[in-house]
Amino acid sequence: MSDGGFAGFTGSSAPQMPPQVSSPVRPREDQASEALPFERPLTPARPASAGANGAVAELGPTGRPVPDLPEPPPRSRRGDARVISMCNQKGGVGKTTTTINLGAALAEYGRKVLLVDFDPQGSLSVGLGLNPHEMDLTVYNLLMERDVTLDDVVVPSGVPGMDLLPSNIDLSAAEVQLVHEVAREQTLQRVLAPAVEKYDVILIDCQPSLGLLTVNALTASDGVIVPLECEYFALRGVALLKTTIDKVTERLNPKLQIEGVLGTMYDGRTLHGREVMERLVQAWGDKVFHTVIRRTVKFSDSTVAGEPITTYASASAGADSYRQLAREVLVRCPDA
């Protein structure tokens, strides 16, 4: 690939990777006594902080005081959508689950939402009840065929106020074909331009790689949300992702910014989960969302049912978490 592309690069100019979580393995007595970086103790847990009136603020799973997230006001006008990519090159961290449920929660708050399935696996489309083998037109046709329009491809999601731009395995061919296109990194941005005028929020579910399709999504986006499983191996690839985002910002999309890092599959009952969350906050600071998505079987059940958890199990803790995330996203992105 020429210098214009990003797929396949292996270098990393990202800041130093966050310290690893504590390991249960200890050095033998005949080894050096100095603790290795991943064996050093965590900083002591911070006590609950007192507010201006002397009341003790409740600390959330991230170890910070839980903010008061107000009910978002209705949007006064349609259009000028904020485009947000769900991006992490590691698979199985909750990108698709977050795209579906955050989109549904935003729709509950009166936003007109478009979900873009930009993964050849088509998990987002399947998660909303579509059969990938029965689709006549997908985002691949929109990217590669000039006579196909956005309205030809967009389908209802089954959730009021939320539409879907579906995908299937055909999209895997686009990464190869786009290499020979002029301005190949801006292809998705070009075909999504009409959607920006019709929707309030556009959420792009990226594939688990840092190839040309992901670069297209980042180039078309205003912001990035990084879902990150609260598990040690999920921390390791974040530095490379940060490098890719920095390169896209520098060369292709100066407005791109990281909206936040979202802890997913969190289990506060385990020491490992709590340690990973603390390392995440140490490395990313206020970029880490206060909202944390905990493990629950309801997410798997709602996927099988082909609907968001906000409708499948509306009163569940998982549904409440995504509604809280939606409020936090709207606080961070007041123009959405």
C-alpha cells in the first residue's frame, strides 16, 4: 500500500502503554528483589470525596464521583449529524453491542439515528434481525456502485427513530477494490454526506482491524468511542489504535477526536476487573466514560431476539447502563 494508506503498518508512536495489571506470579527469593512494573502495587483506592455542602459523593466503578447526568432536551432541528465510530482492532470487546444499544438509547431520547454496519461479518445487521444472505443491497453497493443511493440501501431497524445501513461478507471485497480508487480513504465520507443532512447521530460499527475500511470510518467521523473489555489483553492494543487515530487526524481528518473510552464486560466482583479499570483510568483519565457496561446474559438474549436490550429487557441493568451512556455522550457532544 502507498504512503496514503494505513493498513499493515506496525510501528507505534503512541504514548507508553498503560501499566499492566498485577500478576499473581512473584519472583523467587534468588531473583532480584526489585518489583517488575506489572508487580508493583496499585495506588490505594481513593476515598469518597466530599462536595461543597459536606456531603460525600458516591464513587462509581471508575473510582471517580458519579456525575449527575440530566435528561437530554429534545433537539430543535434535524440534520448536521455527529458521526461517531465504534473502533477497536481487538474483536469481542462490545463494539457491535454498544452500537446497537447506544443507538437505541439515543433514539429513546428523541434523536434520529443511523447505524452503519461497516464490518464484513455483518454482526450489527444480524443483531437487528436481518439475514445477511437475503440482502439485495448493502453498504458495499453504496461504496462501489455510483448509481446506488443511500435511500436504496437504508432499511428500518425495528426501533422507532433508528435506521440501519446493512452489511454482509461482500464488504470484504471493498478493502481490496478501494486500494485502486482515487481518494480511497474518503469513500465512506462521500456516500454518507446525504445522511448527515437527515440524521442527528450516525454510529459506525467498525471491523476488528486497522485496515482501509477502518481508516475510511475514522475519516468520515467527528469522534471515536473505544469500547474496551475490562481484561488485561484488551489493554495491549490500545497504543496501536491511538497511533492510527493520530495519523488519521494529522493527515486526513483534523476534526477527529476521541469521545471516550468505554469499559465493557466489567465484573466488579473480581480483583482483575477492578485492577484493569484502575489502569484504564490512570492511562486515559477523563476520557474514560463514567458509565461502565457490566456483564449480563441479557445482552446475549437480546442479540438472539434481534433487538436492542432497551426494548428486549427495558427495565434491566444493562438497558439502564446504555441509557446512562447515551446521556453522557450527549453531555460530551452537545451538538448531537
